[in-house]
Amino acid sequence: MNFLYKFTEKLKEYREISKVDEIARRCFAKNGFDGSLTILGFLIGFYLANVKNPIVIFTTGISTCIAMGISGLWGAYLTERSERISSIRELEKATISDLSNTKIESAHKFAMIVVAIVDAVAPFVTALFSLIPFQFTKYLDIRTCYYISFALTFTALFMLGVFLGRISKENLFISGMKMVIAGIVSILISVLLLKNF
Amino acid sequence: MSNIRRLVLDVLKPLSPSIVDLAKQLADIQGVDGVDVSLVEMDAKSESVKITCEGEDIIFKEVEAVIIDNGGSVHSVDKVSTGSTIIEEVPTHQDTESTLA
């Protein structure tokens, strides 16, 4: 119990020093949005191409989710790492001291890992959420699966908007709808461009 | 060797962790009974603080280690009180003259 208390206190301290909460929130919303919109585009493509094989849709979708997750993990870790190293160097100059092996360095390392995980998990989870209906093709018609999947994607987009609305303390419905509109725009452009193919 | 009972340090540290957290951590050191941390000067990324520790047996290395772990550096040891009782600084004629001038 004492160990758990010390551990949570340490995490709290690292969060405060590295100010990771704000960055992680931003990454979650941005990459979750990316994940949802990517999978929406991917589903519209399959729907317009009249793909009816659920295994093709699901396996391609999962591969896309994994690729987005890996992209988030790598990209975020490397960019966050270079930013954090630069910020530590600046702090070292300001305090005229070596910050290696200090709490400050540990806190920044902790932030790099947290941001990388959030960047990886957010698009993976939101995209995976949209693919769930294709696991039930035994019980549902493939067209119904597509429609449920679109509905789930819009729900995810709306919830991400609500999440951002809660942060900015704005109207949650309007904030959610702003995200949904992005999805509608994406569908409209895809349909307009692809209907002649 | 006698114990350190009071220690006054001039420290330059980053803005985060705050002086609240630093003071709490210093007070947790064995042999330290009380801590006072005062802000002397503040910059965009760093701040100068005056740290006063009082206790029965203050181990300087441990105090310094906590400060370093929090990203700070001890610029100078401004005052040390040792022995069985704390002796306050006694004003002399020179001090009075300089005050009058």
C-alpha cells in the first residue's frame, strides 16, 4: 500500500514537472480524430467499391489500425524526445547545472513514453471501434454492418468533440457536431470524387 | 564533530518543481525539523531561492542531494549554525556604522 502511494505520488510529481497532461490530451483528441477519419475514408472506399467480404474489410482495417498505432508510437516518441532534450538543455543553461539523473530528466522521459503511448493507442482504439460490426457478419447483413460501422465512427467523432468541449468548457453538443461535420465533409468529397469511377 | 543545526543556502532552481514541493521534500530529510524557502528572484525559466533548514542534526550532503535531484544548484552556503545551541549573529560597531552610512 505504501509502495502504491509512493508510486502514485511520484507519477503526480512527474506529471506536474513535465506538464504532460495537456500534451497527452491534445494528442489523444488529434490522433483519435485522425484514426476515426482514416477508417471512415477506408470504409467509404470499400462501400463504394461494393466490397462484401467481411474478412477483407476486417483484416485490412486491423492492418490500418496497427500501422496508425505504430506511426503514432514512433513519430510521437521521436518528436517528443527531441523537444524534451532541447527543453532540458535550455533549462540547464538557465540554471547553470547538469540535469542528468535528476527528477527533471526522469519526468521528461516519463512524458516521452506517455505521449508516445497515447499517440499510438488513440488512433488504434478509435479505428478499431468502427470495425467491430464486421465481427458480426454471421448475424448481420454486410450492408447493415457498414451502416452500423458508419454510425459508430460518427459516435466516436462526436465523443471526441465532447471531450474537447469539456476541456474548453464550451457547448458540448456544438463541439461534438464540429467533429461530426468533418466526417460528413469527408464522406461527401469521397462520394463526389469516386461516383464516376 | 558537532551537528549542523541551521543551514542557509542560496539556490538557483528551475520553476518546476515548485518551492512548495521542494520545501516538503527538504522537510522529509532525517535530522531536519523545519524548512523555510523564500523566493529571491524569478526569471523566465529559473528562480533564485533562499533555503533555511533547522534541525537537530542536518546532513548537508542529503540537503544538497535533494536540491540537485530537483534540478537546483547550491550557489553559496550563506550561513551555518552548529553546536548544542543556535547562536544568533551579533551586530558589531562595523555593522552599525555601515547601517548608518
